[in-house]
Amino acid sequence: YHAGDIELLPLLRAMTLNPANRLELEAGRLKAGAPADVIVFDADRPWVLEKKAIRSRSKNSPFEDARFSGRVLTTIVAGRKVYDYA
């Protein structure tokens, strides 16, 4: 997205709706009566992956200390907030 190779909406579709359709899930879309699975993100927010921020038991990552553009700020699953970047 940042390099200009793809627009934001097709990228979001490729990461949400298309996998859900392929797996025949009623996910990946906002629809009345469906569970609210939503992320709030800032596509331009810069950040660095720090080892202490890795939430898995295994702390090794090839991306440690890498710089990224775009940050998830909040994750809501089935209407319940499960992650909030503070």
C-alpha cells in the first residue's frame, strides 16, 4: 500500500472478505446481526517492533527492531474489545 502497488480498499478486501469467502465464513464484513469483528488502524502510523512487545511465548522474530508503517489501534471480536494500543 505505501509503495503504491495497491490501493487501500482492495488490500483490505484481500485480507478480510476474500479469505472469509474462500473459507465460506460469515466473517470479513460488517453486516446487521453479524458479530462485530473490527479493527481500528492508522495506516500511516510509524512504529518499531520491540522484543518486549511480542505477546507470544517465543520472543524471537525476524522482524525484531524492524520499522513499520501502519498500526492496529483497537481490535474488537464479536463486539468485545480484545486489544487496545495504549
